[in-house]
Amino acid sequence: MIRYYGGKILIFIVSIFVLSFLVFTVSRMAPGDPLVSYYGDRVEKMTLEEREHAENRLGLRDPMLTQYQRFLEKSMQGDFGISYKYKRSATEVVLDRLPYTLVLGGVGFVLIFSLALLLGIVCAVHEDRLLDQIICKVGTVTSCIPEFWVSLMLILIFAVELKLLPSSGAHSLRVDTLSDRLLHLILPMTVVVLGHLWYYAYMIRNKILEEIRRDYVLLAKAKGLSKRKILYRHCVRNMIPSYLSLMAISVPHILGGTYIVETVFSFPGIGTLAYESARFHDYNLLMLLSLLSGMVVILGNMVAQIINERIDPRIRAKEAMHER
């Protein structure tokens, strides 16, 4: 067990290190002027001496490896520098925005897998019947529509034409109540759920159908158990490990969709912040956001792998052979 989890931790550390180096290198090689993020339009009026002084102040004139080494040393101490755009600690800026993404992504995650399990069971029970065919076709169409297009259509219909819901932001400027925040959450949450629901519902449907076709179901029927008891007590129960693995591995998929939705709806979460940091070359903020996103994605994949290895004896057998 120590070797197993020690190897996982080592892989995690190496992955984060490689990610940090790639993001650090690519961000600084990308075209653009990071001084614009910090000084704004004043950069155009700077003399060569003033510009050189500004770059020295931000540590941008040092060799790239020296800058990366300095970043590693400070980040190990929990110091990710200041945000060029917000003139504050990058950590403070992220912590201010993080709750919005946790609400949108967390509630969306729960809704997606709750509804996906329900839809998967309904489709499996009514396999190849009219209800199953309708849900499959509607789900396939909705899952193929880009999230940004769905977002724009919902804004056009419910915010511009019907004027029922707000089009952007997390709350109104003058009113900041729970009901107001919930109204602002409806449209982005709808897009997050619709963008991922059928993809996972279809996978759950197929998993349940695989269980229904197994030999133990025939034995249960021969013993006189009802179809409902077989489905819920055996098929769905035996599918739960695969369901949990699917939830773990879906984290990066749903996280990426949340970032897109936040950008379209100007929702003040991590996604919008990541877009701004890349656009304005806010290096310190971009590095912190990339590392946080990378950690979530890598941890999600590792948890899914651990679940699969624990429940699938064939994977454990292969590991034993490699150790020998």
C-alpha cells in the first residue's frame, strides 16, 4: 500500500511540476506585453529607461529559467506573487472568485449525475421503446450543440426578449440577496447541466443494460424476483462502482464546460478570471489558476484510476505481474 500510494503521490508531484514549467514557458513566449496589464495605457508613454525600470521591478528582464526558479521557490512558501491587473496578491484574487465557481460547478455536478442516473434508469427500463427513443434522440441533439451557442440563445430568449432572467453577473449592482443570486444562477446552471447531462446519462444507461444482460439476472428471474427488485437491488447496485469512477473522471470535463459558461455569462468565477489572466498576460495569476485547475484534473483522473483498480480484478492481476 505504501508503494502504491507513494507512486501515485510521486506521479502527482511530477505532473504538477511539468505543468507549471510548460505553462510558465508558453505564457512568456506568447505575444503581448505584460506591462499593459500592470500599468495600463501609461505603457505607451514610457521612455526606454522607465520601461526598463518597470520590467526590473516585476522581474521580467531576468532569464526565463531564473524567473522560473524564483517562482518555484516562492510558490513552495505559498507566495504566488501579485496580480498585475488587480494589484493584489494572486492568492487573494483567486480566493475571492473561487466560491462562485464552487457553487456553479459543484451544484451543476450534483444535478448532472443525479439527473443522469435517473435518465439512465428510465431509458434502461424502457429500452428501445418510444420513451427511450425520444430521450435518446433529444439528448443526442442537445449534447451536440456548443455551450456558447446555447448560452447566447438562452440570453436572447429569456433576458433580451422575455426579460425574465438576468443576462450576466452573479448578482445585481444595487440588490444582493439570495433570491437575486439564484436568478443570476439559473441560465449558467442550465447550460452547464444541458451540456453534459446526456453524455453521462447515456453511459449510465449502457452500464445498466450490461448488468441486465448478465447471467445472475436470469437466475434472479428464475427465483421469482420482480423486475423492479432485480433492477434496483442488483443491477443498479452492481453498477455503482462504475458510476463513482465515471463521476471522478468527469471532473475535468465539467470543469472545462464551467469555465466556458462563466466567460459567456460574465460570471465572476475562476473561468472568467482565467480568461482575463491569459488575455492581459497576468503571469502570476495565470500560473496559480493553471496549477489549481491542473491539480483538480489530475486528482480526478487518479481517483478514477484508483477506483477502477480496486473494483477490477484484471487490473490488479496485471499490476501483480509487473511487480513480479
